[in-house]
Amino acid sequence: MTGLRHRLSASLPPVAFGLAGLALWESLLRITDPRGFVLPPPSEIVAALVDNWSQIWTGTRHTGYVILTGLAAGVILGVLAALLVTRFRSANETITPVATAVNAIPIIALAPVFNAWFGLISPHSNQAVVTVLVFFPVFINVTKGLTQVQPSQIELMRSYAARERQITREVRIPNAMPFFFNSLKIVSSLSVIAAIVAEYFGGRQDALGPMIIQSAGLTRYDDAWAAVFAGAMIGIVLYALAALAERLAMPWHASVREAAR
Amino acid sequence: MTECAVRAEGITKVFNQGRPNEVHALSEVDLAIEPGEFVSLIGPSGCGKSTLLRVIASLTEPTEGQITVYGKPAEQARLDRDYGMAFQHSGLFDWRSVARNIELPLELMGWSRDKRQQRAREMLELVKLGQFGDHHPAELSGGMRQRVAIARALSFNPSLLLMDEPFGALDEMTREHMQTELLRIWSETGTTVVFVTHSIPESVYLSSRVVVMSPRPGRISTEIPVDLGGRDADTRESPGFFAKITEVREALRAVEGAE
Ligand SMILES: Nc1ncnc2c1ncn2[C@@H]1O[C@H](COP(=O)(O)OP(=O)(O)OP(=O)(O)O)[C@@H](O)[C@H]1O
Ligand SMILES: [Mg+2]
């Protein structure tokens, strides 16, 4: 019970700060009155959100679908590749440099190319962009977690005549968990950016990305901001889910125990 | 003659052989340890104590020479789970509770859940941590963690206990307490112990024999039998204890002076 009260009081400052920020934003724009150009006040964004609710909800669902599927595929592939690379040292020596090199390519810039591959109005191209962008942080972090294990822990396992599979299960995977959840938190917001920017170049026309482009083109900035807000909400929900999963999956970890104080 | 617990013959270990960073860690080491003995390895830093321990444990292959453990090749002894190991840093798994850390080797050996849990309880009693089974290692003090590591090393009744500076990170009082505990456990279980330490009093207090090693390349320079009888609180203040400390110190000085 005290834990709950503690958590509420801990979340009070950021909430108060956010509300104060909104109030400042609103009043500054009311005073200077730039006529909603560039940055509309929050009240107008909320009004735009309510007015266009069905359109924004449709866009949120489509973009959310692209994000979730692309994210899931990227995370699964990243983890599998990391397991593979740790299992076979030779694979590590070939794949990791390649992965690092590919990661240096600004993948988001490939969105138009992906459109050519998957079709201009297919969501698959957007999913592919998200997947590729999510893959690398997950792959690189999880590989680090699987390999950067205390040597004495491996020696201990070997002294018990443990098999490689048992060492992976008992030592490497638990050791990689904090790395995995860190990368999950990173890609939860990265995937939103990737999906929306990819949608600027193609995919479903009723998703959030095209909505932002079209509204901005028609100088309806409040509508554009309403769509951006919807995207931000997806990102926040994903981040919160990742943080929750982290908490449930590794109650032993210092970061979790610290937060639970 | 009875079978040796450990018999090392002509052990040489060269790291990075043929490369510019070649290191002769061990040279022609011969060592025979009887079952039930408590042998300490002491010597200057870098003289190969840990390497010798790891060679005995079959965690690294000697470049030359033979190791047998209870008459078996070291590798076979490892596969037969004859070794219990404990290191300077307890090496507990943070993600397992204290009890489940102790159960880990038992799990790998296919013990049933009931037997494992029962055993973990017994071991926790043995190291006086009966109340802490459900805690996570991060909630324990350094000395408590080290006791858990020892309980884990002993949980499956290994016939050979290999310890590398297990009390190195502890304060003096905890350390003496742990030494007493270890001797009690040793006399209760009757296992053979090979114990690496930097502390002269510790080596004398614990061992039935102190093996002094010299560096570059690592070899055994002197073996000092310690016959102080049953240890108790007074042992640390007895003239025999101080005489042995002096003997080991002089042997070490000779080794370091020779450098
Ligand atoms: N894996 C390794 N690769 C290369 N050299 C090594 C390796 N392990 C140990 N050595 C070298 O072998 C020598 C002996 O090392 P070892 O760790 O056995 O010494 P030690 O007596 O345990 O020292 P300390 O008291 O400091 O723990 C050192 O010179 C060390 O640098
Ligand atoms: Mg050492």
C-alpha cells in the first residue's frame, strides 16, 4: 500500500511539470497569437483530435499495426540472430561486422526503395522499414548481453560439466535480459518514428504518416499535430509496456529494485 | 600406497605459445595431495596459483604433464562432477534466489526438485544462513554471499574442493569467522581441499600443508607441513602457530628475493 502511495507521489512531479508546460505553451501562444501557424496551442490540437476522431483512430490503427508487426518481427529476428551468433563463434566473426556496416546505412532513407520492392501502397514496405530499423539495436545489445558474461560464471558451469545449451539457458540468457529490455525501450520509440517517416513515402493512404503530410500541405497544422499526438501516444504505450515487461521479467535486477523502493 | 586425491606430474603451462606475449605460467610442477588433506597454495602475484588450480579443475589444458584426480584424468573427474569450486568473487547468479543458487549444480545433475530443495535447506543451515533461502544475492553482505558460494560448492558432495582466494574480498573479522566455518565444514565432510591464498596466517591456520610457489616461471619452491592439531580460538595465539607463520614468511621471502 505504501508502495502504491510512494509510486503516486513519485509520479507527481513529472505530471505537475507536464501540466505546467502545457499551460505555459497555451498561454504563450494565446498572448503572441501566431494564428496556429507552425505551432497551434494545445486546446486547438485537442479540438482537432475530437473533430477528426474517426479519421485519426483509423490512422492510429493502421500505423499501430505497421509498428506492432514490424517491431515484433525485428525483435524476434534480432534475438534469434544474437543467439545464433553467440552459439557459433565463426558466425559472430562474419555477421557482426556486416551488421555494424549495414547499421551505418541510414535505413530510413531506404523507405522509397522498399516501396519499389513491396509496392507503393502496400503496408509491407513500411513494416519492412520498421523491422530493419528495430533489428540492429536488438541484435547488437542482445549479442553483447549474451557474450559479456563473467568468465568465472562460465568456468563454474564448466566445472559442473554443464553443456553449452545449459550455459546459454542458465547464464547467457539471464545475463542478456537487462540488455534486451534496454534495447526494447529504445526501439519502442524508434519504431514509431520509422513507421511514420516510412509512411510519408508510401503505404496505406489512411495511416498517420500521409495524414500528417496532407494536413501540413493544406496548412491545417492543428490536424497535423493531432496525428503526431496520436503517434506519440503509440510510442508512450509501447514504452510503458516494455518497462512493465522488464519489471515482471527480472525482479532481481538492480534497476527494478531501485525503482520499486 | 593409497590413491592420491590429486597427482600432478611435470605440469607446464605456457600461454600464447610462440607469440610475442608468450607467458610461462607453470614449469614442471609436481604435486601429490592425499585424500582428506587441506593444502594451501601461496606465492607472489602472478606465480601461477590460479593457473594451477584451473589446470587441476580441467578448465584449461596443461601444455605438458599429467593430472590425475582420484586416479582419473582431470577431464574425466570434471565430467564426473568431482569438483566443487569457489572463487574470490562469489560468482553467484543474481537472477536466482540464494536457495536456487545452491540448487543450480544439483539441477544440472538431474536431482529431483524435492531432493534439491531439501539439500539447499541443509546447506544453508551448514553455513548458518537458514533464513535467507528466498533472498536474492544482491540483498546479502559480502561474507554471506561467500558462504552461499561455499554452500553451493559443497552441495553435491564433491570429492575435491578447489578455492581461489575465496575470502580475499572480506574484512579481517569476517575472514576469521569464515576460516573457522570452513574448517568445521571440512572436518564434517572430510573432502580434500586445495586453497589459494595471499595470506600467510590464513594458509597456516587452515592447512595441513602449505605449498609455496615462486614466479616466472611458476614452480613449487617449498612445501611446509603444518601440524598444529585441532584448531580453535587459541590456535591463533599459540607459539606453534607463530613459528609456522615465520617459516612460511621466510620461504616466501626467499622466493621473492630470488627474483
Ligand atoms: N588466460 C591467460 N592468458 C594469458 N596469460 C595468462 C592467462 N591466465 C594467466 N596468465 C598469466 O599466467 C601467469 C600466472 O597467472 P595466475 O593467474 O595463475 O597467477 P596467480 O598466482 O593466481 O596470481 P594472483 O595471486 O595475482 O592471483 C601470469 O603471468 C598471467 O599473466
Ligand atoms: Mg590468482
